[in-house]
Amino acid sequence: MGTEPGLTACKRVPVAMTIAGSDSGGGAGIEADLKTFSILGVHGTVAVTSVTAQNTLTVTAIFDLPGWMVYEQIRTVHEDMGIDAAKTGMLSNTDIIASVSKAVKNFEIKLVVDPVMVAKSGARLLREDAVDALKNQLLPLALIVTPNAFEAEILAGFKVESIQDAEKAARVIHEKYGVPAVVVKGGHLKHGEVVDVLYYNGEIHHLRSQRFPHGCFHGAGCAYSAAITAFLAKGYSVVEAVKASKNFIDVAIERGLKVGKGHCPVNPMAYIEALGLTDHTRAPQQPLYHSRGSIV
């Protein structure tokens, strides 16, 4: 059948999925991920793992969905739309991790793992008895893992305080769990700049930016990994996806949303505002802030 007069044929939009918890405050979790997916021009889908009662100050309650329901959400979306890339966030228990791992295997999903363990407020989001399941069941299935310094310490087994520590941790995580690409985020490293360390294909890349002392950081890890997922879904290479996502998250942090009485959330919309774009499917090929840092 032809297209009706005045209408153009629909072009397939890449599909990205977030497999994570819901943040009722809207700053992190699937809420931050879906905002990021939309801004970067991919269709966002979800598999909700947990529902949290949360704001910028605290997490007061957590309700975990059963693993079978998490699996069914992934299966249903994959069966209809396909999933070009997915990310995981809050996976609080072994049942959920096992179900997600099964789905990733069965549907051969290109996966980014954000190994969420503790919320900005200090609330634990991954049970201690589930850490080994994350390490041994899910990480070997991932294409990229994006730990902060604290999470890298848990995964690598030693303190991560300097850029050299981050480089070593990235290599060790790759070797221990077989993850092809490891991004150790540099926000908590002892360095004047924020230096994220990417290990991939035997090479180390430093992704540099200035620190934003007055920026907003709630949901930063969620949005960063969601951006990587979106760019992978659009066909970017691993290195290209991580570099583009570094640009994205720096803007979202610097121009964060001043809401709440605690840790204010990142602002994914700022990426479009900074570029002056109305076409959100385009992404810059160069860093946004040449004078504020460099990506190597």
C-alpha cells in the first residue's frame, strides 16, 4: 500500500530500555532515564524493578516487583518492538538479577550496567546478599559497566582514589567479569578535574571535564548510563557513545534543576537548550565546552 497524500512514511526510531527502579521525586531511576532517552531521540521503554518513595532528601520505602514480572516486561517489549540497547539501574535482590540475566541471554540484548548500590541520600539500593549475583550473573553479559569510585572498589576489590587506581580498577573489572568496556566515573576521585576512565579493547581513554561545585548530581549516574544506552541504540561505537554521553551529562549537571531541599537533580533538557537545537535527534560531534576541559 502507498502512503496517503500529505503523509510521509514513518521511519523506525531506535528503541532503548531502562531496567530500573522508579524515583517518585523524578530525579533518578527510570524517570531520569526516560527523559534522557527522549532528549537523545530514541524511544524509551521500561521494565520497572522496584518502586521507591523518594525525594531529594531520602528514600523512605522500597517495594520490589517479583522477578517474573520484571522478565515479562522485558519479553513483551522485545517481542513487539525489539530492543536496540538496554541499561540496568536498581536491581535490589537476587531474584530480580536472575530474571534480568535470563532475559538478556534469551533476547541477546546489548546491555549497559550501572551497578547501583547506594542512593545519593545514603539509602542502600542493592542488598548485600545480591552483590555476588550482580558480579557473577549479570556483569559477564554486559557490554559496558559504569561504576563510580565506590562501586569500582566493590567490584575490583581495592581502594579507588586516584586516576591510576581507576585505570587499574577498570582493567581488573574487565578481566574478572569479562565486561568488554569499563567506565570508572571520576566524580569522587582525588583530582582537580573530573576524569572518567574508559577501558576498552586494551586501551585507556581519559574523559575530562571541570568540576561543577554548584551543579546538581541526583540522578547523574542514571542519566549518564542512559545516554550511553541511547547512543548505542542509535549505532554509535562504544567509545563514541561514552564520549558523547560525557558531554551530555556535564551539561545536565551544570544546569541542574534547583528543586527540593536536598540533592538537586540533573537536567537532561539542558542538553537541547545548550545546543540551541529543536531537532533532538542530532548530537554534537565535538565537546560542548572546549575551554572547560578536554576529552582524550
